Amino acid sequence: MDGYVVHGGMGMARGSHARIEDGRGILVYVWEGELWITQEGDLRDYIVRGGEWFRIEREGASLLHATRRTHATLTAPTPADYARSITMTPAGTTEARVLYQRSSMRGWPRSWAGAFSFR
């Protein structure tokens, strides 16, 4: 593994899935279990088993589906703004849990610099 830990303990029951939006460069390391990974714009699918890793190569949506009980770690080459969002939907549910959401206020302090006068 390399870089910065994004999510260090992503436990997924069989049938759970995660969605990474615009996460090019994120490394998915599977400690145990198996993930079926697909990327937007890539006709190939990838099976990543325990002890193996996969680096997301494209922007857009990447889907990680647990084909059996899985424990994975996500790392990124940068400490922040490594994806637009990361969500996980546990098996048997339809409600996604947000694991990471890029701030919509990014750059806010600079854009307001000088807008107020404190005299």
C-alpha cells in the first residue's frame, strides 16, 4: 500500500457494494474476501482477491461489489480531494452510507478574501 489512508477498515458483507466517484489514483487493497470491480468507460471487469490490489485508473464511477465477505483498505496518492464521493451500500439495503464527500466549500476562504472590511 502507498499514500494516505482514505478508509482503513472497509468491512463488506457478501452483496455489499461501494461506489467511488472520480477517484482516479485510489488504491483498493483486499485483505480478505473478493471484490468485483468495474470502472466507467472500461469494458473490462476485475476480480481482486485477498492479498491483491487494484488502482482506479479512470475518473467517473468505479463500483466495488463484494462477492463474499470482504475486508479492504482504500489509500490515495494525495491527502485530500482524492475523490468526489465514496459511498457504501450494505447487503440487503438500498440506502448508501457516505464514507467521504468532497467539500463543496473548497476554495471558499480565498473567494471571499477582501469581501468584508473590519474598520
